[in-house]
Amino acid sequence: MLSFLYFSFLLFLVTEIALNRMFRSTVADKKDADQKSIKILWLTIAVSLTIGGLIAGYTEMPIYRGIVILYFSLALLYLGMMIRIFAVYSLGKYFTVDVTIRDQHRLKTDGLFKMVRHPNYLALLLSFSSIGIFYNNWIALLVVVVPITLSFIMRIDIEEKVLIQHFGEEYQAYAKKTKRLIPGIY
């Protein structure tokens, strides 16, 4: 079970690195909208996961005693990965890892985007939360989830300003009827 979990987390990491390398904006795209938030995200993720892992290794504050926590962590990871794959696929040529408006960009409001405005970030938050849960330590979970969530909220703020600037009232109307990350809540 543990080897499959490690393989799954490695698969997630490799997938994210591949997306980061393959889906960057090009010279034809509007530049500098990202405000280097992608670098802040990666740094926050690396530091949070490392410190969380160290805390889990040196302290014992279990979330749950038993193997069920590992299965839950694995299920959450794959749920996040599936949502991410569907969101990237549905955005198609408009998906980039940096905040970018592409030529002839269209606002996506159907499918997963009908439930939340940012299913990609929801997917990533689920996946990173699964790692915090895997650590099976309350402090480690908070060290992983809180900074990563805050960095994603910062990133969403940047992205939404760009979307409002580009799509104007169309995006504002969409934002009024669709939550950011959690359907019906936030």
C-alpha cells in the first residue's frame, strides 16, 4: 500500500512538472499578467511540503490511527488528479500554467466551470491536501494546507483581475453566479 501511495504522489508531481513545462504562454500571448505568481506557488508548495514532512517525522499528532487514513489520502489525490485532467482538457488551447490571455480567448463557463470558476485550483488543493493527510499529523496538515491555499487565493486574485480586464461584464456576471473554489460555498 505504501509503495502505491508513494508512486501515486510521484505520478502527481511528475504530471504537474510536465504541465508546467508543456503549457506555458508563448510569445503570441499577453505577457506579464502572471506577476511571477507561478514561482511563488512552486516555492510555497516546496517549502510547505518539506516542512510538513519534517514535522510529521518528528512529532506525533495523528489525524486518525489506522490504515483508513492512507486510503482516504489516496482517494483524495486521485479525485484531485481527475478533476485537474478534466479541467485542463476542457480548457484546451486556452490552458496555460501562467496567467495568460490567448489570441481569440473565450470564457469557459460550462462543464466543471459551471460549478466553480477555478476547478484547476480546486483540483490542486485537493491533491496537496491529500499529501498533508498522508502525513497523518494535524500540524503537518495545517503547514501544508494553509500556505498553499493562501498562495492559490493570491493567484486567483491575480487571474480574476486579468479575466475582468479582458472579458469585463461577461466575467463579472459569471462570477456572480459561480463560486470560486467550493461549489455553493466559496
